[in-house]
Amino acid sequence: WKRSTWTPSRVNGVRVAYRNGTYVAFHANKTKQPTESDIKYLNLMRAWKVRSDGDFKYTDSHAKQAAVRDTSKRATLEASLKRRLRDSKNMVLVIGQTTKEDTDWVPFEIRYAVDECEIPIIAAYPGRGRITSPGHLRHLWPRALEIRIDDGRAKVIHIPFRQGPLADAISQFSHNSYPKGGGLGRYSAEAYRSWKIA
């Protein structure tokens, strides 16, 4: 038996055994009703994973940690979210019409993902077709994201919330492989044609 020379990586001084999860951030709209909250997009991703015959694969960072009740103290919730983000290789940020109105958890998740974990963000926009000029969607960005795109800290690929682009981005981008384009990464017309997205 030979002793392994593998050592875990560190995120903000904290040891991390592996970083293979995908963290999904969304605006909860201060409701517990799944149809009124952007949690419906996390649930859709989970359904794609179950039904896609292996075409849509990802490790759900939310499923890797024990669930925390909404009534938990803020410090408990923060600690749980930080653990999930530290175990993640990337973050899907669902950006809808109301995401920028979240002044609580979404900004916290963006700050920690970019500043501490240094993971890329997959900015996924529901109801959109091809995204060829990400800067034109600036009016939808949460302020925490906008600041980090403008100062170069955030590495972001902007995509429609569709199964093909999400599957590709989740499998391709990680803390070891950032999207091209800094904070304004986008897919080519050829990629969109391959997914049959107009």
C-alpha cells in the first residue's frame, strides 16, 4: 500500500476535498410557493437530469449538503451556503426579470462564489434565445454581478436557460477552466445552431 500524495485544495483558507458540484443561485421572491419563485428552474434542471437519458448531467451542490430550514438563523444559513459553494466547480445564476431586486441571498452567493471560491458563473436567462451581446442584458444583472464583471473579477458565460447550453457550460467550465471573454463570455453562432436555438 502506497500513501497517496494527493492533498485537498483550499478555498479562503478552508480545506476542500473535491469541487465537482454545480451550485444554482436564484431569486426566491420571498415566497415558499415553487411556482412563484425561481426555484422552479432548479427543479427543472433536476427533472432534466432524471429524464435526459444521460444528456444532462451535473452534481447538484444543494443535494450534497444537508438541507437547512428557512427558519434557521442567518449564520447557520450562511455557513451552509458557503460549504455548498466551496464544494462547487461552477455556479448557475438564474437571471430573470426580478433577480436584481434580491438584495439578500443572491448578492451574498455571487460575492462568495467570485471573491472567495473563484468559480465561474453560468448566467442563465429564462425565456431567451441566442445571447450574442451579453452587455445588452446589463439591466437584468444584480449589482454584485455587475460590479464584478466591470472590474474583471467575475468569469461569466451568458446563455439562455435551455438544456443544451446549460449541459455544455456545466460540463466545460470550472475553477480550472474559465469561459473566454472575461465577464462577457458567450457561445458562437455555430454552437447555437448545434442546439437548434434561433
